[in-house]
Amino acid sequence: MGLCQLSAEIFIVIFMTICLCGCNDNAKAPDYDNFRADMTIQSVEQINLGQTEKAIETLKEFRQKAPEDPFPVAATRIEEIRLEVEKANKLLRAGNINELGLLLQKIETEGNASPEILAFRAAPPALEALAKFCARMPWERSSDITDGFELLRPYMNILKSSAAFNAFEAFQQSKFETMKHDEQLHDIEAMLNKLDREAISGNAKTVQAAIEALQAKYPHNAFFACQSFQSAADIAALNVNLEGIPYGREALEIAAAIRWEGLSESARRGIAKLVAKTPQTYSGAWLSALNGDRAASVDFFNQIRTAVPLIQPNQKIIASLLKLNEAPPVKDDWSRRSPCPGVPESIAQILSVGLHNTPNTKQKENK
């Protein structure tokens, strides 16, 4: 038998076999498993609708009737975890911290704790810390907010999972920045006020100590930009540059008072023009009196006389004003009867004349 004939016979046998199989009426295709399909579709629909408990019941029935199928086993575990998380979240939103703790303990005891459930372990102490944080409000100082956030720091991971907490944290941070800014302004005002008083009443050492304290805490304060002016033009330009800077004008007046003896005539004229009408500090009031009339001197002495705590001006400042404001004789003035009136008598005389020249003082105070 040739090769071609053998090949032809083999082909015929295969062909006949196929034909016989195709023509066999008794051969049937395997039945389609409608139960698995129906249970799969039903459970998936329940999961998509958020019907977690119903989906778990359907999947359990599926697993009982088709234990070899891996789908109901895996899907049931996922839905059980989802149900536990839903319960935990519900208790968390309601603030039932004790019940949440019991739920977590029960799940862990049963050995069913998933990573998602274990994440709730930190929730009760985190919420307790948050409650303590809120109990400290309203805040008195910015440092109180900082201390409050230290309580929350160990629980930030779980707290930051909440959008509401993130908004709350941003609000508190904004409040902290505002309070910190206001506290710094108040502190700068207090330190400049101390320097102002030292410039009037202190000696070189106390003035230098106040300057060093200010520089240590606020090295970029406006006061340190007022150490190099040499002329009236410099004063005018500096005054413009300091506009809008908190306590910039005050810093300029104090710096001018401290540097007064070493200033040029041009710089002195610039300062005199600046403080002529509305001095903002004791130093400014002294410079205004030094370059003004008797009323300005009386105003300066009235300010330091009523200051709290009381300011004792140094002898150089007193002498500078007495030279410019030699009082005229006043009838029956006891200080004029002294053959050689001293500084206290002269101050009393200036105030006496000044008070007689300012009859509306009490009326302004009453207003």
C-alpha cells in the first residue's frame, strides 16, 4: 500500500468518525448550572445596592450548596469585614466610644480581626484626646493651641482620615497664626515702651540693655533701621518707609531721642518737624518740647507725671527743657522767693504756669 493510499484511508476514517459522532441523537451537552449563575448575580446586585447583610445571607446559602466554589467563600469574608466596619463607623460617628471598644474586643476575641478593623483600635483614645483638646477652648494664648496639638500628635494618622478633622485643623492653625501675630505685636509694643521709658529716665547701661533685649528677640525690628539717618531728607524718607509697619513711627522717635546728642543740625530739624504735632512716645514728646514752646514742655511733664508706673526723667532732659523755658516771674509764687531755686522748684513752676495756661484739660478728660 502506497503512502498516498494510506493517507487517504486515515482521512476517511477520521471523517467518518466525526460524521457518526455528529449524527448520534443520544449524545447531550452538559446541563448549564443555573443555581450558581443565579446566586452570583443576586449576591453581586445586593453588594452593589449596599445590602451587606442580605448579601452575606445569599453568599452563605451559595457556599452551603456549592462548597467547592471559591467565590462565595471569598465574597462572604469581604462582606463580613464591610459589615463590621460599617458598625464601627456608626458607633464612631455617634460618639459611642465604649460600645466601639466592646465591638472591637469581641471581634478580636473571635479571631476575626481584619486590618480594616484593627485600624479602629486607635479611634477611642484619639477621640478622647480630641475631646480634651476641645475642652481647652477658647484659647488664651497661641501656645495653648500648640500644647493642645501635642495631645493629638500620637493620633494624627487616624484623625487625618476624616475630612471634618482636616477642616478643623486648618481652622485652628489659622487661629494660631492670628494669635501669634497679635502676641508678637503686643510684645514689640511692650519692649519699645520699656526702651522709650529708659531713654527718658534711664542711663546708658539700662538703655543698652533694653536695646539688646529687643535685638535678641526681634533683630529685624524697625528700631534697628533707624540707626543711620544723617539729615532731614533721611528722616523724611525713613518715615515714608516705615508707614504701615507696626510701631515704626514709635521706633523712629525713640531712636532719635537716644541719638539726639550726636545728630547733625539737619537731622535735628527733620526730627523736630516730624514730632511737632503728634508725638507717639514719651521720647517724641520730649523732642517736641525741646524744639517747641512752653506748652509743649508742660505737655511733656504732664505726661511723665501721670505715667503708670511713674517716670523719673534724667537730669539732662530736665536741664534741656529748663534752659529753653525759663519761667517768667509769677506773683506770690513761693519758688521765686527762694534765693536759688533748684530743679524741683523749677519743675513745679513750669507745671504751675502750664496748668493755668490749659484751662480745658479737665473738660477734655471728661469728654
